Amino acid sequence: MVGPVAAHSEDLDVIRAATAIFKDVNIALAEGFIRDPSGLCVSAATEGLPAEWGAMGLHYISPGLFTKFQRHTFGQHVESRLG
């Protein structure tokens, strides 16, 4: 593969490798992840799409990483508006 498709594929490979350990929810919980407080299972049907498209399932978040991401993203947003 070449071009954007290859880069996209490589990015996915990196993400898959970095998150593979969390396929075991007990490891995620031990690492400080918590179940999404909404408790919703996101599915195609609940989003008004054909049910045969399937579902993403339940989500877990890491409050520390989430907060860090929010600060980073917000900081960039403010900088882009001021710059």
C-alpha cells in the first residue's frame, strides 16, 4: 500500500497493538478505567441505522487520560483562536 491508505493502515496497527491488552476488561479496570457512566450500548439500531450494521458495545474510559486529553485539546483550540 502507498499513500494515505498505507498511513491509515499503519496508524490502525499501532492503535491495535497499544490497546490489545485491554480486550480483557479486568485488565482495563485494574489500570483505572471505568465503565462509561451513561451505561449505554451504542448500536446501529439505537442510532436510527439498520440493525444489521451491529453495535460497538460498552465503553470504558480512563478519567486521568480523558482529563489530560480535554486540557490538551482545549489548549490547542484556544491557541488556534488566539493565533
